[in-house]
Amino acid sequence: MREKHFTVLHITDLHMKIDRLYNQRLVLDAFLNDLDAQCKEHGYPEVILFTGDLVHNADDDKVYDRLFDEFIDKLLQVTNCGYSRIYFCPGNHDLQRTGIKETEDSFSKFLNPQDERDFVNEGFFNGDIPKIARQRQRHYFDFVEFFEPDGFLCGDEIVQLYDLDPLNLSIMSINTAWSGFGGIEKKSDLRKLILPEAPIANAVEKIPNDRFVICAQHHPTSWLTETAEQCLIDTLADKVDMHLFGHVHDPRPEIIKNYNGSTFRNQSGALYSWIEDRYMGYSLLKVKSPEKHLHAVWRTYFQRRKAFGSAEDISDTGGHLYSCPQAETYFSTEIGEAKKEELKSWCNTENKRHIEELFDQGMAEKPISKLFVAPPLTRQVFAEDRSEVGSNEFIEVPFAFSEITESNDNIIVSAHPEYGKSTLLQQICRRMCETCGEDDHGTEAFIPAFLNFQDFAPGTNRVEKAIRNALPDLPAGITIKTLLNEGLLTICVDDVDISNVTKMRILRDFVSEYNPNRFIFSTPRSRESSYVRVDLAMPVQFKNLFLGQFSRKNLRALVKKWDEPNIAEEKLLDRVISELRAINVPQTPINSTLLLDIMSSDPTFSPINRPTLIERFLE
């Protein structure tokens, strides 16, 4: 059972419109800046729920493409969420008027039927309603099907159910907008929206036991017909812990008590509204399962400041709500800034000393940390102008070692055998400890731990135990679970073998459960393979890097650090390059170090091949 709380980002009613981009960018830039700060304070969300009105006019050409480029892609980067952890439901603005007109005849029979419940259910069973919904919202469906969210259990055009076992969470997305009028002839949808009961009941039956259940839809239930509202309420009774919706641009959070517990209802305001007096804001919802403790944080956009801030305009608690006193106690015990400073000091001293003791002894007599030279790293990026790169879609650009140690990005480093990927990960750990606490350096996940892929084996808490063994004694009152729950660890995993199905499943589950932390993986690459992006199918985003062989500049830095008094630096550099080329071996750190070590005692040594190089070194 998951011990940590998880966080949900709830946004709604963006109304992306191409001719409003200037004003929307003002709000969305402020939103992303504020969200970045809130994620650092409250933790990165494991799940994003977007409850409709993604765009203003679904018939506008390529408006969903613009939505992705202008907002969704940036949102996923800020939240560190992968494409598989954002969940949608459509709103009335995601209806296409062209689709409404195309389905006018087939839909008319569902208006004011004599026995609404049975008639609408029959329309669902015979396929009429799913077909109408698809026609009316085809651009929306084309867009959201790109994301392929995690945990799909069942679904159709009306209801989708997802189950995220690592989070102990089930998500139900309901399409309340399919039967709307789309504003044609200014017809109101209030109390006219039709919803079949059957697909909702079917989804409810498939929810695993003891899950925290979130139901997301665009419209408040009061916008459904009386029959549809009553059917929905009866079907979801005592099954849903959190009910999220938007549409009315008016935030109304409340906790509804019933005989079998309580339901948190979050009617959220719009993320963007072009109407001046409408509320704009968003919320972060933190949940501790199975206790079902809740901490809701609302943020409001203030027009004059053009910035988001505490939602003091909707509550006298500064936009904070706790489900009960026990929830407030739990969420108030998260690691504070003072404890983080203590951990940074521990990392800079104890953890750094521990890492040096483990990894400083190499094949040569000199400490690895004194000889280490950052190797050439490149990253694949999309080539916007393909005319310059032929038929390739990606090009390689340099990536600095400091960009790894000072960023929050998840990284995959692929390298040919003996190119030094293990040493690279170990030195990343050391460098992170060395710079920990400096004002202009570091990552939010500032405590590095080096693991081997073999540590990801079946068994109870095997990975957690491996992390514990990889670190020195922690400060008093701190546990590995605490560090994982707070997202303070950068977990470096060496030699990730994509072909090992069992261990990869364990690794993915671990990343999914503890994704607020940071992950750096190394993976081997055969000498025959070309440079392609490594896809580990992880629930968070990764940057792909390739580790190359030493350039002359890198070798010069290594020779300088070697500090051999008997041979001039430039002469020694030329000798190393010449000898390695003569035996046709790559200029890797290990090959260069072996040769330098031998030449220190025998300047005349000239290897015939690599085996003789190793044999002479061992002598």
C-alpha cells in the first residue's frame, strides 16, 4: 500500500482561441510560473485532470494543435508529468457546431423522451449515442487519443475508467457535454443535458476495492436533466471520494458528508476567461490514501498584478482547505525548509565522503575524482529545418555535464561498452553532493543515490532497502520513505537492461510511485547500433543523452590532471592519441587512463592491441 500522499492538478475552462493568444499568454505564463513555485512547495502532481473547454471553438482550424504547442507541452514540462498522466473530459466548447448540425436528425429523438432513463440507455446500447458523441466532438477525440493515459480499464465516448494501482487511485471521466447545443441560436444547456446511466454503472462495477475514486466531468450535475442528475447521483453514491467539474467559472469547494463517509466537490473557476468579471484560477489537491486525508490549495489570478496568488478572495484560510483535523496534522508534518538545510549540509559532508569512499578507487593509483574529466555528451533534438539535415528528424547537440548536475531533468545516458557510463553516474552523484547548498547550483532532488539495475528485483521494499544501503546514516528523524515521499532523491540507476521485462516492470512501478523524485539512468548500447532515442515507456519525461569518446580537448584535460613530470603535456597527449589510434581502440576514459598509467613508469611502451594494453597494466 502506498504510504505517500499524491497530488492532483485540477484545471478547467482554458478556452484556447487563436485570436486571443496575446491575452491568454499573459495569464498562462503567469500560471506556469506560479505552478512551478507551487510544485516546489507542495510537490509535483502525479496526475493532471483537465475538466473541459480545452478550446473556445472546436471548429477552428488546428486549434488543438495550437493548444498543445502553446500550453500542454509547457504544462507537462513544468509539472514533470509524462503524456500518460494527463486526463481529459470534454466541455461544451469542445463541441463542433458542424457536428451538431450533422447529427441534428439522429439526435432529435433524444429530446424530451417519454421514459428518458430507459430510452437513453437503449440509445447507448445500440450505439447511437457513442456515434453522435464522436461526430459532435471528433476534433476533441482526435486530440486526446494522442496521450494514451495510464491505467485504462474500460471506456467509450461517454465514460472512461482508469486505475493507477501505484497511487491506489481510480479516475472516472464523464462526457456531460455530448448532448449540448453548442450555443447555436443561443440555446441554453441548463437542465437539458442527457446522460445514459448504463456506461457509468458499468464503470463503477469495475472500480477495484479500496480505491480513492475521482470523478471528473465538465458540468455541475445541476446542468443535467432531472432524470440524468438523479441517475448519476444514485449510481455514484458512496463510490466517489472527489468530484471535479468546471463550466460555471465560479469556484465552490465543499465537503459533502454522508452516512458512509464524505465527498469533496471541487467546482473550479476558469483557467482563462475573456469576460472581465469572471474568476480565473486553479487548484492543487493533495490526497493521503487510504485515510482519504485531503489538503486542497487554490490559486487565484489577480488581473492588476497579472500574477497568481493565494486565493484569499474565496476563503478566509488563504485558499487552503483540509478535510479534517487529522489531515491538517498530517500535511503540516512535511519536511520544512530548516530540515532541508540540515539535509543539504549532511549531503555536502557525510554523503560526499561516503560516495568518495565507494567510488574513488579506480584502476589507476590516483583517485578518480581527481582525474575525472567530463566526457562529451550530446542530446537528440528535433530538427525544425529538415533541409539542413537530410532525412533525419533529429540532430545531436552538445549537452554540458553541469546541465545534469544542476537541473531537475530526468536523464537517460546511453553508451557503448567501456565508455565510462558507470563512472559518469558516480561522478554526477559526487558533484551533486559537492555543490549541494550553493545558491546558484543544485536540483530540488538534491540527495543523490547510486544503484545498480540488479537492485530492482522482486521482493518487499527491495529498492527502498537498496537506497538505504547506498546512503550513509541519515540525520535524526529522517527515513528513506520520508525522502522518497518528499521527492528529495536523485536516483541514479546503472546498466538498465530494457530487455529484462521483470526488472523493467519493477523499475517503472517504482518511478510511478515515487515520480516526484529525479531519475538518471544509464543503458548500454551495442557498437553496431546507431544513435536512436531510448524509450523506456516511463510515466515521467526523460531527456536522452549519448556518451561519446574523448576528444583531443578532453584528453588534454586528462593529461593535465595526470600531471606527469617526466613527459611534456603536449608530447604525452600526442603519444596517447597516436597509440590508441594505432591499435584501433576508441579514446575512452578507461583506455586513456590505462595507457597513461603504463607510460608513467615506461615512457617507451607501445601496445600491439588492447589485450596487451590490459595485460601490461595488470603486471
